[in-house]
Amino acid sequence: MLITKRGKAIARLSSATAPKKPIDAHALRQVTDTQHNRTDESFMRRVRDGARC
């Protein structure tokens, strides 16, 4: 489908090219478990101090 404005093409609507792959929950959990969860206030203090420079 082509959308026109004053006779000129401005947009083309088409179907999605490929379906999305399902997320592997086990693999995602392994990746996120290895990341450090830094929600402590010292982390936020360093971020604020770094922004002030």
C-alpha cells in the first residue's frame, strides 16, 4: 500500500519481513546472572560526581 500526499509518495506499508525468534529464557538468565547488580549508593555517587566534571 502506498500513501501519497498531493500526488507524491510519502510512505509505503508492507508486511513484516521475517517472524521474530523466540527468546531462550535459560540463555538470557545465564547472561543476566553473570552481570553485577550495582544498585548501591556508591555507584550513584560516582555517576553524579562524574556528571559534574
